[in-house]
Amino acid sequence: MTENIKLPLVHSKEDTINTVTILSLYEDMVLGRSFEDMCAQMYYRGKMFGFVHLYNGQEAVSTGVIKALEESDYVCSTYRDHVHALSKGIPSKEVMAELFGKETGCSKGRGGSMHIFSSRHNFLGGFAFIGEGIPVATGAAFQSIYKKQVLKRTNPVQVTACFFGDGTTNNGQFFECLNMAVLWKLPIIFVVENNQWAIGMAHHRSASTPEIHKKAEVFGLPGFEVDGMDVLAIRKTTLEAVKRARDGEGPTLIEALTYRFRGHSLADPDELRSRDEKEAWIARDPIKRLKNYVISKKIASLDDLDRIEKNIKETIKEAVDFAVASPEPSVEDLHRYLFVENDS
Ligand SMILES: Cc1ncc(C[n+]2csc(CCOP(=O)(O)OP(=O)(O)O)c2C)c(N)n1
Ligand SMILES: [Mg+2]
């Protein structure tokens, strides 16, 4: 399992990738998919409240980007945030408990589905308002070079990966932050998850220039279009962007072409997208794609992959049991965590 194998078609900078890494990418995508499927079940059983936006279909983007980062790097998400949080290492039971509104959740049950947060994991949220995370991520990238350049800290520069959707790129924060990031050469990767739709609005009907990666050129940063259903392609592009960021060469924009397999949220009947369109994208399922790759290249056996899937099932079951058994926040603590507490 630890043997290094050659990947002939991919990875110019990382031209060998070991079996353990490939299987860990597979495991992370299966974790994301299984977690979201369980969320749907729990939502329909009335265990979760409010809006819940699932990530099925987009797993290669989260895994491909976040698993190319170091633990000390930052991730900033959107309201479709559960799977980004899992890839960043927040334990699934803490994310599940958060969705159940329990005290043991990563945001102490005060955030819920759209406000997953963990300072311990440098996970900056979870934002219900679209585009809200982009300035926050830009700030994280700014403090990272400030520590290096002004405070003369010797640690490696921390990189920030900032995720947002195609619809969000029509908002002003996107353009303002691209400008600042280039001006100050910030170590940030803007990751556009172009899943072709913003709720019920098709991307090509709302954007003057639908090719989002081309907008990078105007601001002077590299912009790449990448197959968002191919985890290895995303990983390769991200590793190059991380290197540029850490070497002080500034930001990168990555547009990952992807698709969500479910409706916008669990409350969406998903009647606007055509059956043909959905079927065409589902045929490109990123998890099945990596599975086929692993089997055809004899990287691991079906039994190995089955074992991974079984372990994940167990992990998800434990996450639900933990969330069910956890206490609700107490009414006396209603005002806690609104402000930083100085009594520790
Ligand atoms: C500032 C703001 N305006 C409008 C909304 C309503 N809204 C919620 S999701 C959404 C579409 C976002 O689409 P996209 O950025 O493509 O993300 P996706 O849902 O596809 O992941 C909109 C307009 C919002 N949440 N915040
Ligand atoms: Mg979208």
C-alpha cells in the first residue's frame, strides 16, 4: 500500500503519488458523500432544522483542493460547507452534532448547517450570505503575510483556500478581493465551484462572461479551468497554486466545472434542471471515476475500496449516535459565545 506508483497522464509537479495518498483521496470523497446522504435522511426525519445544502457530486473539488493544503493552512467556505469542513479534518461527529443543534457541535450548536466553524482547524466558516466569506478569506491571507513581512515570523506562509459558487462571482466582493489579493500578492486560492446553477438560475443566463477563469486576467492573476469531476486534476492545479502562494507569487483563481446531484437545498423540489442534463453529469460521478482509475491501474483491489466504504459507514453511524446522545445548549447559556470570553 505504501509503494510509489507512476501516474502517466496526470501530475507534472507531483509525478509520483503514492497509493496511500490516492486511497486517502478516495476515502475523503466517500466520507463526504456518505455524510451528506445521512444528512438527507436525518433532515427528513426532522432531526435538523432550517436550510440544509448538500454537496453530492462536488466532492472532487473539496478533496482535491483541501487535501493539497497543510493542516496549518486556512479554508473558507459557503453555506454548502459540511464537506469542506470534513476534508479540513473537523471530526464528522462534531459536524453532525452541529447540524443537530447540539452543544457538542463544532460551533457549539449555535451555527447549524450554514455556519460550520472551527478555529482549531483553521476553518473560517460557513456563511449564509453569498460572497461573505471572500473578504474574510482575503483577511486571513493578509494576516499570514503580515506575520511574515512585518512581524518577521519564520513559520512558512499559511495559504488560504476560499470556496464559492458560480452565482457568487457576480457579486462585488469577488472583484474587490481579486484586486486586493493581486495588489498585495496574497497567498490565497480562489476556488470557484461552477456547478452551473445558482438556485434556479442557469449560470450562462446570469453572467456576462460565463467563463469565470478568464476574469482573472483582468486583475493580473493566473486563472485556470479544471475538470471539477477529476480529483487528481484538481489536486495537480492546487499544488501548483499552493507553491506559488507560499513562494510569495500571490493568488490563483481556479474554476472547477462541476455539478450538484441534488436540489439547491433539501427544501428544493429541483424541477428546473432537465433530466438529460442531470443524467449527463451523474454519469461523470467523481467517486466512480476515481474508483475506475484505481481498479484499472491496479492501485488497489475492489476489496480494499469496500473496506474503506465499510469503515466510513461505521464512522457516519457513530457520528449520528454521538449527535443524538449529545445535550442541547442550555437556556442559561443563550448569550454565550456572542463575544470572546476573557475568563479562561
Ligand atoms: C447576499 C446574498 N444574496 C442572495 C442570497 C440568496 N442566495 C442563496 S444561494 C444563492 C445562489 C448562489 O449560487 P452559487 O454561488 O452558484 O452557489 P451554489 O448554491 O451553486 O453552491 C443565492 C442568490 C444570499 N444567500 N446572500
Ligand atoms: Mg452554483
